[in-house]
Amino acid sequence: MNAPTQAPTDHVRGAAGADLADPAFWRLPRSRRLSEFARLRELGTPVRFTPGTGSRTPFHVLVRHADVRAASRQPQLFASAPGATTPEPAPWAKALFGNSMVNMDGAGHAGLRRTISRAFTPRLLAAAEDNISAVAARLVDEMAAEGPGDFMRSAASRMPFEVICDLMGIPARHRTGILERIDHASEYVGVQRRGRARLRVPGRGLRSLARMQFEVAGIARERRRVPADDVISALVRADVEGRALSSRELGAFFSLLLVAGVETTRNAIAHGLVLLTEHPEQRALLRSDFERYADGAVDEIVRHSTPIIQFRRTVAAECELGGRTFLPGEKAMLLYASANRDGSVFADPDAFDITRSPNPHLGYGGGGPHHCLGAHLAKLEMKALFREMFERLGDVRSVGEPGLIDSNFDNRVGTLPFTF
């Protein structure tokens, strides 16, 4: 193995800038965090951070586009197992709730992803595209009737949730309860908890997850008896290779689809409205020829906002990347929020430019086996909602600053006042 091309860089508190291992860093304004990511990119090699308290493991931060992309495409070296999020899911939680695809590698991940992909048949996806347009039209009808308010409640949260529930085949009577449980299950992901909340909040999240999966298991039992034209029916019935999802596997996938799919898309939609409000020239360009510029606008919104800030990987074998040698068992943070501002890839990376081309952003992951399964649907949802809003609400725009939620995992929006 070749020696690293540059001496390893280790974080020294107080000497190497902000500390990404300190929860206080993730409470800084986003502009401050982006400035620190830029400084880390200039160092030329991944930096190792060590948490100051507790038994949490040190981790290396991959900040450059090329390094994040390379690690994403080499799961045999940078593994998602035992967990891609922080903290890693406990073995008992996996046994109880099932193991999520984001925490799997190799044949197990490939087989599960293949089975799920087959459930999304061309016919179902074509119906989903028609339904996306219908959902967007209905939401804008309601926005027009209700008037200005909180964009998250009116549209951003509801759009991906309704689309996914329709696609999966979740009956209307279950949806209000499931949405509430999604909020509880994801409320504190990536958020540093203090005091008694360290014990209280995880318990509420796990109870919500358990109740949600119990409901989905009940729907799955109904679909086994009486199949419908939806994804749940396809997943619980054996495919051509005799593979069907168990109730636990289905629950784990549904949790991933709802928590990840709803959270990421609603945050992207919200950041999109903010960006198009703050950049009126880009907004005017998009409205001048929506069909021409919509795809570029969606890609640039995702790049600029980067809804998922980072995922973790565990080093599976000794390797060299970015001028540093990694050893088995070490942890690496794939910092998409930094990679998407890498000036060696994106000209004027802090600018918001819907005509940016090419735009090889990593907002849906860095490629490889864990590339976002729902990227296509997310793009369609964003385009459909913005198309309806611009055509029918005219000067729809955000008002003031969005209510951001501190997190080291996702670029989350809690509230967003809007008007039209």
C-alpha cells in the first residue's frame, strides 16, 4: 500500500478552527458552518475529530467532493454497517424494528433493494406521476382558500407525505396518526439532547416508531388477503424469485421511506421557496419558462440546501483516500453539505444559479449502492408543487427567516411563514 501523500491532520481543540465533534458547532448559524467546511477543504486531507465527552468514537470528516464520491462508491472499504447515522442503532433495536437499508451492505442490501425496486413497476410509477400532479393541484386549491400561513403545514410537509401514502396504499384513516408518529420519530434525529431529554425523547421516538410499524403490519396483513394496486401489496407478495418482505422488513422500509423521504423532500421544498424568494432574478427566470428551467432549478435547490448534511461510514479494510490512511473500524463522516460547495467542482459554489450546468451535486448521495431510491419521485414532487404555485398563486414567497432546527444530520425546517 502506498504511504499517504500528506501527513495526517488531527484536530486540536482551539487550534484548528471549529470543532465538528462539539454539539455546539451544529447550533452555529449555517453560514458559519459552511465557512468552516470551506476551511477544512483547504487543508487538503481529511481531519480527525475526537468527541470531548462520553464514549463516542473519533471520526474523520470527508469534506471534498472527490473524497465523498469515492467513499460512497466503495462500500467494501467504507461500509454502512453497523450504522450510517449517529448514534448507531443498537442491536436490540434492529432485532425489534428490523434493519434499515441505509445500515446494510453487500448481498443483503442488494437483495432487499432489488426486491423493493421491482415493486415500483413502470405502471405504478406512471400512476404515481399522474397522482403527484393531482396532489399538488389539491394542495394549492387549499392554499388559495386558506390564505397565507405556515408553508410547512400548508404544503411542504403534506406534498411528499400524501404522495408516498398514495403510492404505498396507506388508507386515509391511518394517515393522521402516522404523520404524527413520523414527527415524533424524527424530531430529534441529529439533535443534541440535554438533561432528562436524553432519556425521555428517545423513548417517545421508539414508541412512535413501534406504533407506526404496528399499523403498517396490519395493513400488510390485509393486503396479503386482498391485494390492491399499490406498493405494499407488491412487497408482501412473492416476486418471480420467491422473495417477499416480512412484516418487520416492510416496517423498516416504510419507516425509512416516510422518515427519510418525507423529511428530505419537505425540507428541499421549503428551502426552495426561500431561495427563490431571496433571489428574485432566478425566480423570474424560472417563471419565464418553467418547463425549460425546472429541472435545473430542482437540482440547484438540492445542491444549495443539501437536505441531508451527512451520513457515517465504518472503515472495513485499510485503505488510502484523500492523502490519509484509514484503518479498519475507524469512522468517517461523508459531509455532503461541504462536498456540494466544493469550488474545484462548482464555479462560484455559494451562488444560487438554476442554469448551473453540469451540476454533479451529491444531494442524493455520492452514487454507489446507496444512491437515493426516491430521487426521481422527489424531483417530480418539487416540480409539480412549484409549477402549481407559480401558475395559480402568482407572487408566492417566504416571509422572514425560516425556523431552522439545529441538527448535525439534516438541514431541517420547522416553520416557514409565506404569503402570496
